[in-house]
Amino acid sequence: MTDLVLDLFRLNNRMLTSGDRLVAGLGLTSARWHVLGTVGASERPQPVAWLARDMGANRQNVQRIVNDLEKEGLVAFAVNPHHRRAQLVVLTEKGRETFNEAMRLQAPWASGLAEGLEISDIQGTHRVMKALLRKLERSEDAGEEG
């Protein structure tokens, strides 16, 4: 398991670096792309704390990225009728266009990564990763460390 975890760390770092290069021409980083995707995938506008929870990320880091995206006109803040201070984050038209362009770049990149791999291997790996994620989330919710 330790070897798997260490390789996942290395893979994550390589994926982030590769993603940064892929979307750099759009003025994005992997982190900004991730936030845009999370905002766009939400069924309804959410506050930063909820976005961070959905991403499995630190709220302060997501807030910083959202603030940067707002300055660049990619997201906007909307009034939250349920909480005065926790504004809702919404994609702007520019943000939606930028995210869609990132996804157009991502499709051939992802296909290239999958080349030579069996679909069943990809699906099996995905199942294992989701099982590990669920275990970690349950242990965090219970206040444990593993």
C-alpha cells in the first residue's frame, strides 16, 4: 500500500504539471481549471466552503483561487439567500467559454494517456481509487487518521 500511495503522489504531481502546461495558454493552472470545473458542474451555485468540500480541498486555498478568477471575470459572486456573508460562486460566460476550451484541449490529452491501456484496467483502477477515497472521507468525518 505504501508503494501505491507514493506512486499516487508522484502521479498527482505529474498530472498537475501536465495539466498546467495544457491550459497555460488559457491563463489557467490545474487548480484554477479544477475550481472552474467544480463551479460549472454544480447543480446550483454554491458558496466557497461547499465547493472546497466537493473538491476535497482547503477552503482558504479555494477562496484565494475564486478571488483570482473573479478578478479575471471568469466567475462572479451572487447573493446567497440563506447566508448573508457566504456569497454564491457562479461561472460567467467568459468562465464557461474558458472551461469549455480547456475541456477541448483535455480530450486528446486524456486519449493519449489512455492509449495502450485496457478499459477494464482503467475501470478497475478507478474503482480502487474511489474505494480509498471513500475510506479516507469516512475516517476524516469520524475524526480519525486512517
